Amino acid sequence: MNNKLYGKLIFELSQPGSKGYSLPKNQFGDYTLPQEMRRTADANLPECDEMTVVRHYTNLSGNNFGVDNGFYPLGSCTMKYNPAINEETAALKAFAALHPLQPAETCQGALAVYYGLQKSLAALTGLSEFTLNPFAGAHGELTGLMIIRAYHESRGDKQRVKVIVPDSAHGTNPASAAVCGLEIVEVKSKKDGRVDVDDLKNLLDDTVAAMMMTNPNTLGLFETEIPEITRLVHECGGLMYYDGANLNPMLGACRPGDMGFDVMHINLHKTFSTPHGGGGPGSGPVGVRAGLEQFLPRPHVVKDGETYRIEKEAGSNTPIHVGAFFGNFGVIIKAYTYILTLGKENIKMVGPLATLNANYIKECLKDVYELPIDGLCKHEFVFDGLKDKSTGITTMDVAKRLLDYGYHAPTIYFPLLFHESMMIEPTESESKKTIDGFINVLRTIAQEAIEQPETVHGAPHHTPIGRVDDVLAAKNPILTYKD
Ligand SMILES: *Cc1c(COP(=O)(O)O)cnc(C)c1O
């Protein structure tokens, strides 16, 4: 085992008198802090030399698992390869050193990027106009619902307070509706995992503001009845909201705008490659169909002839303000770089390849893992644990054992429709060789579950930290150092 990984805390490495800095010579004379502002005891800071600090943090970073270290089959989260050129572009001084209040004529290049992405997203989704202001998918959902509410209010349609959300939806959907002050109504899924249109019919009346849909849905299934669903919801005066957090499978296959959706968000950090493990940074642009543009938040970038301009004020009936300034510009640059790097033709391969990779894994493993919903999936699919339930080995055990083999675990125990959910999404950016390696390991673990279940149950054995008590960790987190 790698000893290096068991590094001590920086406090334990502290040696009194060690220094990791050198300050320039004082040119300003002495200044004494007033007595009442001084500490009575020294701060408990570690004292380490420079090399100790460098090694400590470099070794710590080695304990992380990232998509640059290994395969990351994280369903519903699209952890795909993030090419380094994205980072290089975002770090260009001409972008990184901009001030958000800078006059438009001094940052035409940055505004061209911003405008270019607004337009690219519109073209990729078949919608009319996008705002890049929201900072994450959930923030995009909230913005989208506020747009929908503003639309209904502009028509004097104030009794529309309900949002219909499928039972398979990502948790942020009902949460965003609640934050927006709307009522959540759940629509059931059928046995095949898709929205139950008959159940939906019972929920439709003139209090419905919108229906939120994720497509392919959280089970990785294409919602085949969208034309009927959009017709029904529109007929009762509601709008259709598309959760496009995972747009991977759609790129090059079909467009939400063409399917009758009115408002959608995209997670740039998922579909358009920004590393987003550990909570950020994100960006959740929101797009609307023609006729709803005036409800988009400002600022918005527009083009007059060859000049880019920042539109700050919205039309008179737009009450929406989202966040500060222009959103997460770094993520916006990375997404635009990714789109331009792939180009118009290659970006059409994203959807088909993401779909092919997911189906390949599913078909290669469905004899040993329980596949509750058979048939073609899109970018992701769900197993309901191991097929052989007699071993007592759970999805949690399999996920932990995967870590021993150098793979990140998939999303587990979500969606809630099955007891032992294991949601796998390979993305389009992995090679067949990598995917075959992953399949082999999952087969090996299935074998181990029968032959040596205690090994699987006690996993992980080869990570810096073994199996943690996650309930205790959540209930009683120890977040500060105590000696
Ligand atoms: C990730 C995800 C979200 C939420 O996006 P955040 O950026 O994490 O707020 C919403 N819906 C779906 C389907 C997702 O996968």
C-alpha cells in the first residue's frame, strides 16, 4: 500500500520555527497595532518549511479521484472528459482580467464569445433565445419557472400555480418549483418507466402553470409520448419545461424546440465539459421559444451590425433578475471552446456515441445485473443491483468494491423507483477499451459476490480510507482539527 497516501495533517507536520515564506524587506518603518487589537495568545498556525507544504498538498491531491485519473460512470451527472484547451482559453488574460463593469466597447471579444454561445445553444436546441446568467442547473430551473410565471401573469392568468413533475424527476425539479412558490403535482410513471399519459390527463386544468420533463428521463429512457403530452399541456394553457441538464444524448439526435418545449435549461458543466465535481463551478443557461424572449433576464448580449452591446433593462413586463452580472463567464468560455473544438459535424456524434456506449455496457452486463427495464436506453440506464439476490451483496457493496479496482462508483440508490438502483452513464468521450475494462471489473465483482462475498462486503480495501460510516459522518461531521 502506498504510504505516501497516509499523510499527516499539516498541523502534525508543524515544527516550531520552520518557515515557508520570505517577506521582502520592510520599506515603510515600524507600525504598532493598538494594544486592544492585538491577540493575547498566538494563533494556532502550523509552521512548516516550503517543501513540506508543497509535498503535503501535492500528496493530498493524489487522494482525489477525478475524470483525469480514471473512468467515472456517474449517471445523471455527465462527468465527461474536460479537454485542457478549455482551461487554457478560459485563463487567457484578455478574459480572466476583465472587470464586470467594463464598458462594452473595451471588451468586444468577450462579448462575441458570450453572444456566440447564446446563439450556438439556440441552434443546438431549436429554441429562439438564451440567457447565460444562471449559475447552475437548479438556478436555471428556478429562472425558467420564473419566466413561465411572468408569462402567465402578463396574460392575467394568475391562478396557474401548479407544476407537474414526473415521479422519476431529479430532486431539483420539485425543489425549484417550491422555491418559486409554485405547487408541485406528481405524475406517475408507467411500468416501462415513462410518463403515464392517462394519469397526466387527470391532473390537467386551468391551474397548471407548467409541466417539467427530463428527456431522456432519469432512467435513460426516451419519452416516446412527448407529442401527445405537449399537446395536452398546451391545450390546457400550461407551458412545457425541458430539463436539459444532460443534453448529451440529444446532441445530433433531436432538439427540444422541435418537440414543442417552451422553456429549458442546459447544464454547461455537464454537457459542455467543465469539471464540476465537489460542487462547482456551474452554469445553467435558459432558453425560450419564439414569443417568450421578453421574459428572459438581463443583462443580455445583442449584436448591432458588427458591434456587441449589453442590454441591461428588460421589456416592461419582465420582473426577473438573476444573480449578479453575466453568470459564470469562465464556464461559458469553456463551453464555447468545447463546441468550437468539436465543430458542427462532430458535435452531432455526441448523442449517438453516448447512446451506443450506454447500450453496450447494459447489454454486456444484463446477464449478471438486474435490468428492471429492458430495451434501448439513451445516455444512461439503471440496474437494480446484482441479479443473484441470494449473495446478500448490495449495490453499496458493489460501488465500494469498484473503488478497489480504480473506478469511480456510479450513482447509487437513485432513482428511487428501485431498491438497489445503480445508474450508469459512460458518456461519449470514453473509448471501447476503457469501457471493456469497466465491464470486466463489474463481471469480476459479480463473480466475487458469489465466491468471496466477504471481500466485496468489506470493500474498499485499497483506498486511503476504508468503508466509512456515512450515516455517522453525515450526522456528526468533524470538520475542524482538534489536538
Ligand atoms: C444535475 C441535474 C440537475 C441540477 O443541476 P445542478 O447544476 O446540479 O444544479 C437538474 N436536473 C437533472 C436531470 C440533472 O441531472
